[in-house]
Amino acid sequence: MHIQIAEHIKLALLVESDAADILKTVNLSRASLGKFLPWVEGVSNIESAKKYILDRVNSGLDGSLWFTIYYKGNLSGIFAVKSICPELNVAELGYWLSSDAQGNGIISQVITRVPIILKNTSAKIIEFRCLEQNVASIKIALKSGASLVGAIPNFVSVGNTLQQLNIYQVAL
């Protein structure tokens, strides 16, 4: 499955054979990604990149869909519907981009297509979960029209700093 987002932006289903490109992308952006994504340190070789992929595509979570983001023909990150809560009809989104792809409005453009991605699901609300110091992700959530609806204090330690996880939601 491929979803054309814009002329230079495309989504493709994440598959195990993406491991070498995922590893390369993580390695090139390790410092910036590692500021907010604790899993980054665990992706250090081809086997751990395969595990990263398989853990996500085989999560077993309702409605889970994982995509690679291609920007100008290069694998530049991941976009996911991490899960859809069947009781609350909430689809949690997740994403990351390589350092060189950031600042091009890629995630904002992908999010405009989320209603199409979620068309045949029960989702009525999209949710963003952003660490309190992740200003770029918070801006994306707010730009999409989401509002802060809750927070989980002391959620994760990144760089020896405990951070709150902010929860933003917007109706589809």
C-alpha cells in the first residue's frame, strides 16, 4: 500500500526489508532523535532495526498501521497509527523524521491525509502524545487543531531528565 501525500512525499507500509534504510536513517539522526525517543539507543545494528520494525508491525494493537515516510525518494522517517481504542474511538498517531527532512512540513502534510487513512475505521478522534520538551511535535499537534486534554507526569527519562507526556486530541 502506497499513499501519495504530495509531489515529494509518499507513505509505504513498513516492512522488515526496510531495516537497512531505517538503521541508516536512525544513524544519521541519532543525536536529534535520541532527545525524545528512548528506543533510538536500542537500534544500533541490522538485527535491532529488524526488531524495531517487527515489534511495531506485529504489536497486536487494534487498528495499528505503520508506514515509512519517503521524501524526495529517500526513506526519511516513520508515521503510524499506533492504535485505535475501540471503546473511545481514539486513534493515537506517532511519527519521527530524519534531521535532514525536518522543517519541510512533511508531518503536517501527512496529518492532513489522516482522515483518508482512517476512513474505514471506528476512529473519531486523533491523539498526539508529546513529551513536554518536544516543541516541534507539540507545534504539529496544535497546528492540526488539537488541544491539550491531559498529561502523564514523570512519564519517561530522556537524557536523565524526567519528562511529562502531554496528550492532545482533535476530532476527525
